[in-house]
Amino acid sequence: MAALLIKTDDDFNLDRIADSGQCFRWTKQEAHVLPACGTDLASAACPASVSQSFPARGTDLAYAACPASVSQSFPACGTDSCTYRIIAGKSCLYITDLGNGFFELDCSENEYSRFWQDYFDLKEDYRSIRRRIDPVQDPFLWEAAEHEKGIRILRQDPWEMLITFIISQNRNIPAIRRSVELLSETCGEKKTDSRGLEYYAFPEPAALAALTEKELSDCRLGYRCKYVHAAARAVEDGKIDLNSLREADDAAATDALTGLFGVGIKVASCVSLFGLHHIDSFPIDVWMKRILAEQYPEGYPFDRYSPYNGIYQQYMFAFYRHFY
């Protein structure tokens, strides 16, 4: 498959998204060096918004006379790049950060427009959202946002997020990742990525609901087995319609989610933010309790930062984990 080149001037940092605690099927690939000067990069397919800025396809991008806005910002040949393999639902993508706002994706323009552009929430202007913070009025949040800029709230599948965050209770990230992969290998559809490597799609509700207690236990779910099975059964039986909750307000979505066995406020808030894309949802775990107590002893100004509290929560959460 031909590579797709995209260019964005907005905040978009793969490492910071991968480390933000919202996605568990991102795998960083071995670092590699960008192609040497003289390599034909422009033969890659470009979406219309990008191809207008690039030389004609088939030209040698490394030597082509690029418009100033491109030639001044395209990464130097021979520099390191950053690549992730991302499994989202049934899809798999390799995405490489080429530097200076350029990204290479191993998908078609149609697949990008249909799925991945929304998945990365690339139609939203995160830079403008970040710049709403007043550095004098709220120096802590301003510093957190400046350091963690590049985090975006992924538009992920609410079913996958429901099961993932049920699994996440009282566990570290490696353990969560391991259980998600074991579940997928146990009853997810086997597929092949663009490089010929196998992967497993996240299982459908019916497949997960059909697993025995032992099969669930073998996925290292511990006491969460009964919660996962109950959630799968509820979704499969139509007792809760996760997709319809996208249009519900956050309070109604939280009420519906906490009605599920084993789902508390924190898990429901994570599903709302990362699965329903209710970006005003504000998950509170032990880290956030500490932040609110230490940085906002008189109360966090939710009204001031609405409707983007979830984005600001991610900046604070990531920043505090790194520096406090």
C-alpha cells in the first residue's frame, strides 16, 4: 500500500498520546532513520489538503523545488523518525512522525478520511483550546499544557473503552495492555497488517460474552472477570446502547454506564471521555485527587474551562506523572 503523507500545524505528538493513559494498543516500533537524500518520497499518495503543498507526484521530494512553507519545515534527510503500530477495533495502522508536522500513514486516502482522521480528532483545533489558558490566572495548568501539548483525545470505540477501563481498575499500564491483548487473541478476529504481520481485532460483545469463566481468568482479569462478562452480556442483549450515549449529555451517559455491574464513576468518566468523546468529562483517579488538592485547594474552575475540561485533565495528569 502506498504511503499517505499528511501535514498539520496543530498539536499532535505520538509519544505524548501513547503515554497519556487513554490507549493500550499502541506499540512503538524500533527507531529508524529517514530515507537518504535522493529517495523518492513524493510518489506517496497525498490527500488534497496536503498535495497542494507538495511537488508533483513522482518528483524527487528531497531535491524538488518545494514551496517555502514546505521546504523550510520538512525534516532533514537522515534524521530519526518515530513510528507506532496502532490497533483500533478491527483496523491497524503504522504512522510515522517525520517531524515538523509531517506524518506518514500506511493507509489509503479514503481510509484516512473515513476512519483515521476522526480517530486522531484532527478536525479539532487543539492549539486554540490550549491557548485559552491564561498563564497569569492559572500558571500550573498553563505549564502543564505547554509541556504536554501534542496530546489529543482519541475518538475510540465505546465498547472497546468500556471493557478496557473495566480491566484497568487497580492495575498498571503493562498489565492492562497484556490483558487486552490476551482477550483479543482469545476471541478476536485474526487479521494481517500491511507488513504481513498478524494481529487480533478487539472482540465483539457476543464473542466476549460467550467466554467461560476459565477463559476470562486465563486473560489475567482477576476479580474483574465477572464485570467484563456482565458488561459484554449487557451490550449483547441490548440492555445498554453505547453508541446512542454519544449524543447523550455527560450526566445521562454516566448514569447509564454506572448502571452496569462493576462500573463506577471513574470508569464511566474514562469511557465518556475516551469512548464517547465527551471532552468535558473529567476522570478523577488518585493522581487527579492529588492534583486538585495541591494545586486547586479552593476548587477547580470547571465552569471556566468548559467544554474542554477533559483535554485539560489530560495535560495535568500527564504533567504530574512526569514531574511530581
